[in-house]
Amino acid sequence: MSKTIVLTGAGGVLCSTLAVALSKQGHNIAVLDLRKEAADKVAETINNSGGSAIGVEANVLEKESLVASKQAVNDAFGKVDILINGAGGNHPLGTTSNPFFEMEDLKNKTEGFKTFFDLDPKGIEFTFNLNFLGTLIPTQVYAEDMVGREGCSVLNISSMNAFTPLTKIPAYSGAKAAVSNFTQWLAVHFSKVGIRVNALAPGFFLTDQNRTLLTNEDGSLTQRGQQIIDQTPMNRYGEPEDLVGTTLWLCSEGAAFVTGVVVPIDGGFAAYSGV
């Protein structure tokens, strides 16, 4: 049965892939992104392939913006059945320069060098807001359509960082841990009104946000990029299509008794001790 599915951050690589895959199942797709041009481009791709989609500009941190976007979705497709909270990201001001703090770091005066003591609260606040509030606020707005109806669900995007924090990115790791915890909390909270809540926990996927951190200009891996591959038993980065199967399952009636789970999609990263 055709459903109306909203995806935030869907102008990006990962969620645009999910949007296209869900459209091929016959669902109506609302592509939400802060960048209207990016949202429209994904919607155009879907429509040109025989699907049904609209691009909508929305800021996941502004409730008024989300309410306006919901009105546009309702006008086009009716009530929303599924929300995928895909908006998220990190900020360099919440990132340390080195993975470990060393005594000599106190003497390092290189411009841009940041220890734990130099982390900017504004960068940390931005990261927490984008990932956590950027999941909570859209859910407040869109889940109102789902209350008391069958087959409705929310799918959040957590991260492998939520299970074991990566070095250098305390704000992002903490924010994604909050998303995982919120997923479990909300699954219980909504359990009596027919709304399932689950999350994906992607491992390492090359995106516009991390490509320069993990690969060099010639396509070779940076030191951090190589560390990741060495820690991933399947010996590769994830492809956007690797998220599709789990997404289709969690959004389907086949997962009608599944709620409150955070599913790793990581090529074995979390299972490997490094030894």
C-alpha cells in the first residue's frame, strides 16, 4: 500500500538514495532539505523515473519552518505515514586536532590546533542541536499525523559513534548517542498509539561532509581513512545502497513488531576488537 514518507536532509548522498529506493516501492516521497535546490533535484529524479515526489525547503531546527513544510506535504499527499530523520552532521569547532592528549600539546601554538580545552561550546552546541534537536523537533511536527493510525513509524539516523565514540569528535559521538537513547525512549512513549520508532546506525560511508577527512585529492586514503578500513572486517566503506535493505524492512509491515532498535550497518566494525 502506498504511503507518504518524509525524509529530512534528503538532499544529501545517503538520504537521497533512500528517497529514490522508497519511491520505487510506490510511496509518495517528500524530500526535505535546508537547500531547496537540492531537494528539488532529488524530487525531479524521482518524478522523471515515474515516481511521486515533491521537494520542500525546511530547517529542522525551526519549528515554524517544519510546520510550513508539513502543510505543503499534507496538501500534496495527505497525512504522513513515515518520517525518516536524516538531517545531521558535525562541526570542526567541536573536534580535537589529535586523538590523544599529550603534555606537549599545551605548548602547541599552531593556528587552528585544538585540544580538549580549546573546544568551542558554540561548535558543540551546533552539533548537538543539529543531530538531537534536528531529530526531536521534526518528530514533534510530523508524528502528529501518525497518532492512532496503522503502519506509521519514525526512523532515526544514529551512528556507530553512539556505541563506541571515535577519537577527536566528542560532540558528534555524544549527539548520536543521544539520538539512539531518544529512539528507545520514543519507541516506548509512542507504543500505545501505533507509532514504531527505530534507527539506523551507519558505519563509515563516504559523504560530502567526511570525504576530505578520509580521502586525499588523488583518491587514496588518509591516515584516519586507512585506520577505519583496517578496523572494518569487510575492508571497505559503506555504499549508500547498503542502507536500503534495512530501511525498507523497518518501514514495512514486515517489521510491525519491531520498535526501539538501533541497527548497525557497519561491515562488522563494531564486532571487531582489532585483534
